[in-house]
Amino acid sequence: MAETQLQHAREGTVTSAMERVAERENVDPEFVREQVAEGQAVIPANHHHDALDAMIIGREFSTKVNANIGASETTSDLEEELEKLHTAVHYGADTVMDLSTGGGDLDRIRQANIDHSPVPVGTVPLYEARRQVDDVADLSHELLLDVIEKQAEQGVDYMTIHAGILMEHLPKTDGRKTGIVSRGGSIMAQWMEERGMQNPLYAKFEEICDIFAEHDVTFSLGDSLRPGSLADAGDEAQYAELDTLGELTQVAWDYGVQVMVEGPGHVPMDMVAEQVERQQRVCDGAPFYVLGPLVTDIAPGYDHITSAIGAAIAAQAGAAMLCYVTPKEHLGLPEREDVRDGLASYRIAAHAADVGQGQPGARDWDDALSEARYNFDWRRQFDLALDPERAQAYHDQTLPGDNYKDARFCSMCGVEFCSMRIDQDARDAGDMDELDDETDLDASPAAETNVPPVGTHEEADVPDQSEYIDLGDRVHADDD
Amino acid sequence: MAETQLQHAREGTVTSAMERVAERENVDPEFVREQVAEGQAVIPANHHHDALDAMIIGREFSTKVNANIGASETTSDLEEELEKLHTAVHYGADTVMDLSTGGGDLDRIRQANIDHSPVPVGTVPLYEARRQVDDVADLSHELLLDVIEKQAEQGVDYMTIHAGILMEHLPKTDGRKTGIVSRGGSIMAQWMEERGMQNPLYAKFEEICDIFAEHDVTFSLGDSLRPGSLADAGDEAQYAELDTLGELTQVAWDYGVQVMVEGPGHVPMDMVAEQVERQQRVCDGAPFYVLGPLVTDIAPGYDHITSAIGAAIAAQAGAAMLCYVTPKEHLGLPEREDVRDGLASYRIAAHAADVGQGQPGARDWDDALSEARYNFDWRRQFDLALDPERAQAYHDQTLPGDNYKDARFCSMCGVEFCSMRIDQDARDAGDMDELDDETDLDASPAAETNVPPVGTHEEADVPDQSEYIDLGDRVHADDD
């Protein structure tokens, strides 16, 4: 019996998730089915994730952005974690990864996230397994499978599985400047060093496939050997693991399981496109889910920007989803404003690439905002902005009055030197035509999608803060 | 008699400015001379700018960043303007443009900037001319030449001259979504509309060349018809003006005057590289000085990021200098923190492109920082960071204590899940080698340059705030 979107697609069935995705992307449902059937796109949709509004990740669709959330060793409570979910969805995350590593009851937090998230929830089950043992070497094959199965039953839509790093790859990292920078990868490497055995996630990969097929969990094949510095980009270690990920992609497909593949990291600008092309070739077009990449190592405090440059180029070259990086990367735990800045940077990268690739309707959003700008319709300009609150706050900092909301200038150039005001006056006076064509967003292929032309994503299904508290109480009660 | 760097270079003379530039860029002085002689690079160095530390702009050299400063209608005093200069140089501007349009004595402010700036100072003389007449149509050929000559005598190193926009181009803008968005361009267009005559800066271009040759002012040929939205990018109007800029480049070269050419603006990602290549072809390799470009119109409040993506791609494709954009672009006047964010974004774009192009020594900075990161040497990591203050502030927000400055983790992942800590422990315990190679920055080709490996630029010649006050008094006194 077909259990996964991939299996349904291969059998020629257009599922309700595919219908929904087609609607959101403004494409034909049959096209969605074909892309899923061929493994060129995934619809992460665990059978048990009832709150999910289905979405698709693939190079032929709009570029998606993931935000990482989760409890760390120092933060813990459920309310705070649901607030993070709310923030991520509010600022436009297309998926979230619950990367909780400590503090509080991780099962409860994960279940609450799944119960309330309209976007797919991803996890790294290795983190939970690691927390259950004193020493890395104590991790057993059984424990890893148990944790994976439990999370699959909870409704996790996709999981990062660090199965691609093998014993024979480890010596290839000896000459590296920054060693192994994937958390899961470093844990697997240490395990292999101490136990002298092959990677258990690789050894048990087919059993994991069975679990994933049953619940329709999508693989996110972890890139344990991604470069953590420009110096290490594209080295033998990275590409040896990529070859293994290509093999594992085929195995997962044989089991009817959906797959995406994770990518770097830190990569010089001139290598970004070739890295995407290589992954697409080695992994037969399985969607590429990249972290950045950062195109320089020199700017801690600004890595949302160093990496948005790389992410835009990667998306333009065919990456399907971008994992965001916040300004606090390499330095500390992000806070709410960091999440906001990180998501804005990545939605910019994703949208710029969609426009650059000519995704149907993508540019309508730009056109509508530019028209509002040229018409000095400040309110519409704010409404259409990626981050309406910030756009208005910056404008109102110098010209707060209501009377400035249709003023034919802003404080940047002042009235006398506003080029658009001068330009329009010249057109009124002379031969140049006054323009008043309007992009009709309702008629645009982008209408009704999850991206343009709104400033924020749909968040109706995410509880607001007062609801969190009730939820917290309820989940507490359930636990008793 | 040779008056300009271009004329000297053609005669085979290596000037002291070329020597200095060669030292800063770690190249052979003869190479600098060749590049200047062929018009492929410019050394903006007005004879009267004594405080200048010579620098070079050209595609074969490190990518440069310009910051705009200047008084607007609402801000005015000299002290504040010199503070802006200080901020721009402190955060790494390679040149500054004094775009003052109002408020206060613009001559005095310009002179003070030139007297104190170690970096080239650019201006748009049309702005000052515009302020001297009630109506745009009152601008006369004589007034324009007078203002240009006076600024040349003051020591301005390069000037934006909007000579490329012609009467015959104006109808080509009729179908545009955002008309003419260059301030100078909109003024010239209005003038031509109202007077029914050809652009006076075009008509008098050879007289401007005479003035520039005498003082060695470098042309920055303005792109009056640059696109102000993605929709208008690469249209007939933009490229018609570019053809004129190509012709004017030849005229300036005939007069022995150095030239760079300004570029857009708002350009979709897929068109950025081809726009650079087209300018290089049409203008015979004259350095391209680009504003952004913004790769999407949707994100007012984040246009330092939308444009840093385009700027990095443009620099990688051969643009020589990037004019920064701050988060306040399109919304209001930037403040100090906006200048900081804008410059950081653009120095990232410039450096990423230098690394991507394989500029000699560029990546040494990245390598040194990555080594400090892997060694958990937090202090050295902060010192090497593009913005040391911000890097440390973000880190110390959660782990402020001195004891955390050599801690083998930060609050992002915590000690238990720090990949680099785990990786190193595994190497210590097992077969994986511990790495301790260090990039020797002193031996690097990048040593002693104006870019890496420092966190901030040389600012010794820029007065600090207390000096401004004295200076303000002195310049006041001189005026009496």
C-alpha cells in the first residue's frame, strides 16, 4: 500500500497535499505529481502532523526558507519555545527545525511544536539520542532507531540523518583548517573513533527507511563534512561524503521515501554554483537544502549577510531550500530580533533567486511595490514590504506625521532633490508621459500563493501568547 | 605638460601615487602604471587634496567601497559633517562622496572634508549649482562650469557628471515603471524638457575635460537613466545612455582625463553579470562603479542586504567600486548605525568578490579568522573580525566573563554540542590529527594593504570629535 507522497506520485495518484501545493505554487497538480514521482521535489508531510498546510521543496518551485528553533541548555520552557515557533512563522519561515538539545522536556516541546505548526517540522534525532547517554560512545544502534521511530510517530515531517559520514572519510579531514563543524557529524565521528565501527546511521539506513516509509518522514541527508571555512570548501572529505549521500538517495528512493540533501556551509563565491551543480548531478536532482553558504569567514556579527549572498547564488543555481543564519551565528544564541533579521535576509535571497530564475509571478511583488513607491503611496508601500513594521518605523523615524503618508518625498533626499518628484513634474509639464499602469496582483500567477504579495506569512494556526499558556497547562495535564 | 595620473602613466612615468598604490595592493608599480595608462584603473587624486593617501579603483585591484555623506536640508553643521566623515572612514569606506544638498555652508563643509579626508572625496557639482537658482530651468552653462571649476580647485578627487542623458533618450523612459530615479538625472531631464535644449553637461563636456585635466579630477560618469526598479532594468533608455557614456569615456581619455562609469541600481540577479560585461565592452574597460544593484524591490528597511547581494555578484563579474546602500534607503536619512550596517554589508560584498576572483592574499584574512575560531581564541577572533566591537558585543551578550574568552564553546550550541570541541576531543583521543598550522599574515601578500587583516581602516588622519570643534572654529575664523 502506498504510504508516502513519493509512492502515491509514482502510482499516478494526485494526493490532496499535491493539490494544495499546486494551488500555493500556481502550477498544475500533475506537474507537482511528476516532480515528486521523479524525486525532484519533496512534500514533507508526516501522516501524524494534522496542523500542516502542505508545501513543496524542489528546484522548480519557489525557493523555501527554514528557520531553526529549539530549546538549549539554558532555555527551556514550553511557552518560550512556542513563542519561537510563532516568531519564525510570523516572519515567514517555510519550515522550522526543532534543534532542541537541552533544557526541559524535549518530547513535550517537540509535540507542542508539531501540534501547532502549519509548516513542516524537522528535527535531528541524534541530538535527543545523545542526551540520553553519558558518553558519545554509549550510543547504540537500538537507541538511535528507537528515538527516530518515536519522533516519526510524533509527526516530525523531516529528519536530518547523519548517515553519509563514514570511517574511511575521517582521515580526509586531517588537513582541514576547521575540522568537522556539523554537530551531528562531530558526534558520529567521535563515535566511530571510539568504537572503531562504521557509522550506525549508515549501517542501519535501510531500517530507518522502513520507519520513514511507514509515517512518510522525509530524509534530510546531513552533510557532516561540510566545510566550516572557505579553506575547507570542496575538499576531498566533503565530496567523498557527497558521493555517499548520492548512494543513500538511491536507497531511500528504492524504499519509496522522499529525500532532500543538505549542503554547505562556507564556500567562496566562485564555487557556490558548481557545488550546487555537483550535488544535483551526484544525487540525481534530489532537492538541495543549503545552509548559507557563507561566502567569507571574516564577519562574525554579520553572518546573516555573508550567508544570504551565498544563499541567493545557490538558489539561483538550483538549491531548493535555504536554512537561515542569524547575526549571532558563531557567537551566541539568537534572540527574537536576530530571528527577524535572519529570516528577512533569507526571504530576500530566496525571492531574488525566484525572480532571477523567472519563477512565474515572482516579480509581480516587486512591480507592485515599485509602483506604490513611484506613486508616493507610502501606506501601500509599507503594506507590500517584506517587513511592513520595519519599513514604516524607518520612514516614520524622521517623518512620523499622517500628512507625510502621501508626501511626494521622504527625508532621504528631501522635497527639492527627490528624483521621482522632479521626474513626475517634468512629465506633467512636458512631453514625457505620466505613467499610471498598475500591476494587478489578483490576476497575477502569484496570487494566493504563500509568498507574495503579503508582508507576512499566514499565521492563523499559530497560537498567540495567551494561548500558549493554556496549551502549556494542557500539555502539563496530559503528562500527569 | 603631464597633469594627470593618466598622462603620466602614458608617458611611462611611475608617480609617487602609483608607488603608494602598488604598496597598498601588493603589486608591481609597473602593473599599476599600465592599468592606469590603459584607462583600466583610476587613481582619483586631485592636486590640491594634500591629506589624501592614494588608492586605486580598477577591476584588477581589490574591490573598493564608497560611502555617501553630506548635509541635507535639515542637518547642517560642520562638526556633524566631519563626524560623518570620521564614521565612514572608521567603518572602512575607501572613498566618500559629499552629497550635500542643503543646510549650512556647503563650500565650507566640502573644504573641511577635503582637508581632513585620507580617502578620495567625490561630489555631484550639479547639486550645488541647483541650490544657486530658484528654478531648474535657470541653470546656465556658465554656472555649471563655474561650480565644477571651483570644486576642482578645492581639491575634489572625482565628480559625478550627468552628461550621458540626452534629449533623444527621454521618450525612451515613457514606458518605465519608476521613471528617472537619479537625482542629477531628473534635474537634467527637467532642464531639457523646459529649455528644449540638449544636456548642458554634454554640450560643455570638452570644457569640463579641460578643467579636470588641469587639476586631475576623475570623471564618474553618472548613470541618469539607471533603473529604479527591476522592471526597468536593461531597458532601451538605460542602454542608450550607456552608449553615450562609452563615447564620453573616449573623449575624456583624449583629454588625458581619468574616467570611471556609474552603474545601476535595481537589477534582477540573472542580469547583473551581463550588465557589468556590457559596460566593460561599451566603455572599453573603464572602471565600473555600481550602486548596489538591488536584486529585489520588496524589502525597504533591508536594502543594504538586497543590494549587497547584487554588489557582490557585480564585483565578482568585474565591477571595481561599490557605492553602499544603507538600511534607510528609500525611507529616510541614514544615521550612524545605518552607516555602520551599510559599510559592513558592502565590505563583505567587496571582500567576498575579491576572494572569489582569487585576488592575491585576499583569503588569508578568512583563513586567519577561521584558525582563531577553531582554536577558540575568542580575543583574536574579535580582533580579526570585520567589526570587532559588534562581534564581541554579540558574544558577550550571553557569556560576558573574561573566563569565557578561551572557553571551548559559546552559547550558540553550548559545551556539550559544540562541534569544534567534539571534533578536537576526537582528534586528541583517536587517529585524527590535531591541527595547529597558522596563517602567517605578516608573510601574506595581503600584509600592509588597506584591507585585511585589520578590523577597521586607518583613521589616524581623521580628527576625533574634540578636534572637529577646534577645526570648526578655525574654519569659521578663516571665513571671517
